[in-house]
Amino acid sequence: MIEYRRRTHVICRLATGIQPGYVRVAFQDGSSFDFKYNGEEYRKEGSDLPFVKGEGIFMKGTGRYEGIQGSLTYAGGYVTAYDEEKEEVGDSLVTYEATYTLEK
């Protein structure tokens, strides 16, 4: 299991809709991989915090992830809200599931 933490600076004010983007996950040994994702941000009834779900594809890898190919899905949501007064981003808990191969 990889523990991956990313702090985003996205301000969510009544936000819902399409959520595209790119992520680079880097490791202490210098290895990394990039993936492109496309998902949706939505609200569950009774919650003021946004939830997310989507899918992605691996774009590039370095080090032990050189030649990575495959796809992933993700789902989760925010557990704390953006604090406008303190200008602090909210925390989220998102689970990623990936299937990939490595070319050698």
C-alpha cells in the first residue's frame, strides 16, 4: 500500500461538476509517476462537504515506475472544510485503485 498525501489549494464554494487534472506522485528514492484524471465532484444529501469520484490513466513514470501503463479509479471526500478566515485548505480522504504494468 502506498500512503499518498497531497494538499490541494482548491477553494470549494458550492462546487460540483467535472474535475480534471494531473498528479505526480514522488517517492524518496527519486521514482515517480504521473497520471491524468477526470472525475466528478458532488454533494451528498445532508453534507456540506464535497465528495469526489473518477478515473485516470498513467502518463509517465521514472525510476522503478519507468514505462508504467494502466488505469486507476478513485473515490472519497473531504473530511474538513476550507477555512476562508485562516486560508487553510480542507483535508480529504480519497482511495485510489490502480491496475498497471511496467515495461522492462
